[in-house]
Amino acid sequence: MGSSSPEKGHASRHEIYREQREMDTNEGPAHPSGISNPAPLGLISFASTTFIVSMYNVNVRGITTTNVVVGMGIFTGGFTQFIAGMWEFPRGNVFGATAFSTYGAFWMAYATIFIPGSGILAAYDDPNELASALGIFLIAWFLVTLFFLNISFVLLLSSASVVFACLAAAEFSQNPRVTKAGGIFGIITAFLAYYIALSEMMAAERRRLLKLPTGNL
């Protein structure tokens, strides 16, 4: 009796320590790390940038020039999402690290195209050639998004795949209706990302008021 009580106490302390050190990710328990879950930051950065550019693509309030989103693409959807991916690596979340880093790089690359000083747009004398080049660029990201599909993010990434496919098709066809369709799916994608971000933030709280399901098995 005297020896069993300390063992139980020791086991209890060990369990408390393990719970404090391990963090849940969409892949299961992550590696022991003192880094908080960066997924909400990455998702909110992705959602906000996607939402703004998609609102422009559906011509909300008659907006047809999308250059205001360049700064968001570089700093929010780009840099902030990229460093969220870097923070996922020490937590052991390979999917989160790869996805956030990759999409962060996408937004920075995409925004750079529309910076006049980059000279990218000015290099094309033929508008049709530029449209084809942009279409191929977006098709590549459509394929990357398909590769990232998994259970918990299936709706988000399926919607994002449709966005890239529509925007690529819009570049090839120069059809404004296809661009609008991409914008509509982009808005849906943004709100799905906001939802998952909110779910991740609530899951990180010790005393959460509400659990939002994300479809993890």
C-alpha cells in the first residue's frame, strides 16, 4: 500500500507533463514542443487574402483592378503563412508545414507578378501570351492543391482546387463569367478556412466553450 501510492502519484505527474508537452494536430500528437499551434495564423492569413481577391474577382462594388491585394499577397497570405508553415516543422506536423509554406510561397510569387518593378508583366507584349502564361501558373497550383487533399481539409482544398481551375480557365478563355465563378468559390474557400482556423484556436484552449467539428477520424 505504501509503495503503490507514490507510483500512482508519479504516473499522474507524468501524464500531466505529457499533456502539457504534446499538442494535437491533424496528423495526431505532434512532437513535444513549446511552440503553440500556428495553424490558425496560417489559415486566417490564407482566408483573408483569398477572400479579398475573390471579392474583386466577382466585381463587388464594380472593382475590376485587383492591385490592392498585392500587399496582402506578399505579407499576409505570403510571408505570414510561410512562417506559420516553418513553425509547424518543429511541432512534427509535416502536412501543415508543407501546406502553409507552399501556399505562402504561392501568394508571394503571385503578388510579385503584379508589382510593376518586377518587370514580369511588362515582359509580355502579347496579352494572349501573358494570359496563357498565367493560366499555366495557376494550373500548376491547381495540381498542388489536389495533392494536398486529406480528410479534415477535403472541403477547403476541394473548393480551392475549383478556384485555381476556374482562374486558369478564365486566363485561357478570357471569359469574365469564369473569373466570377472562381471568385465565388474563392469566397467559399475563405470562409471554410476561417471555420477551420476557429476550430483550431478553440481546440488549443484548455477550457473551450465550443468544439467545432472538422471531420478528423
